[in-house]
Amino acid sequence: MAIDLKPSMEEILRIAIEREADSFEYYYRAAMAADEPELRALLLDLAEMEREHSARLRAELSRLEIRHWLEAAVTC
């Protein structure tokens, strides 16, 4: 029996969400440590971008999970 080593779209999205959360945390902590107002503002902007990316990925994951649930329910 062959083992499928390709990750599912859900797995890819979950990993991407985790990485966006890590990036958000990195930028946010860097912003809080920054002494220069311009640098702090830039880092907070980058953190917000990561938060927005995460939200978009979560929405896509939710749509995909709903679609898979509906497909499974219809085939029962």
C-alpha cells in the first residue's frame, strides 16, 4: 500500500496560519522594543498585515472544511 506524503490543502492552510501568527508575534514584539517612532509604526503595520493574512487563511480553511463536510454529508 502506497503512503500519500503530499499534505492536504487543510494541512497547508493550518501551517500557513501558524506561520502568520509567528510572524505577527515577531513584528509586534519588535515594535514594542523599538525606540524610534517610525520604526515602531512600520513594525506595527507589518504585524497588522500578518494578522490580515491569518484572517484570510482562516476564512479559506473554514470554507474548505465546510465544503468537505457537505460533500461527505451528500455522499452518505
